Amino acid sequence: MPRQIELYEEMGRISAQMVEAARAGDWEGLIALETGVSRLREQLMAMPAETGITTDDLARRRRLIERILDDDAEIRRHTEPWMEHVRHLLGDNRRLRELQRAYDVATGTPPGP
């Protein structure tokens, strides 16, 4: 079974790949990588607390977490505009469906699927 620090290191490697995927607009790749990070996070959360952690390991863990958080901010910088675009498209589709329903009611047309 891997040690906690090894899981943090792997999460750090994957988060760096996620940054590259976000920069490239590779949303499917980003989602696949996020799935890997989620599995590692679940593993980490299921592990019992480590005892006897050295000061060096604590400092290493802190640096890894800070880097992962920095990567997360960078990923968000690239994904937020895309998410806003998707929200806008979904909102437009919702308004279009509402308009179609209103038109159907006004004209007596049976509702569509």
C-alpha cells in the first residue's frame, strides 16, 4: 500500500497534466485526469492517519499541496470561461424550450418530446 506522501506526489503529477490539458482546451482529457485525482483523493481519505511523520515529510507534503492548489487555480483560469460559455448555451436552450412551449400553448399545438 502506498504511503500518503506517494499519493500526494501522484496527485501533483496528475494536477500538472491537468494544467496542460486545460491550457490546450482538452476538456475530455481534463475530465479523465480529474477522475484519476478523485480516485487518489478517495484512497488518501480512506487511509488511517500516519504517525511518526518526519518534519521533512511534512514540509514536502505542504509543498505538494500548495502546488496542487496553484495548479487548481490555473485550471480554473482556463475552465471558467469555457464553463460560462456552456452555461450560456444551456440557458439559451432552456429559453428556447420555454419559448417553444409557450408557442405550442398559444397555438394549441400538442407538446413535443
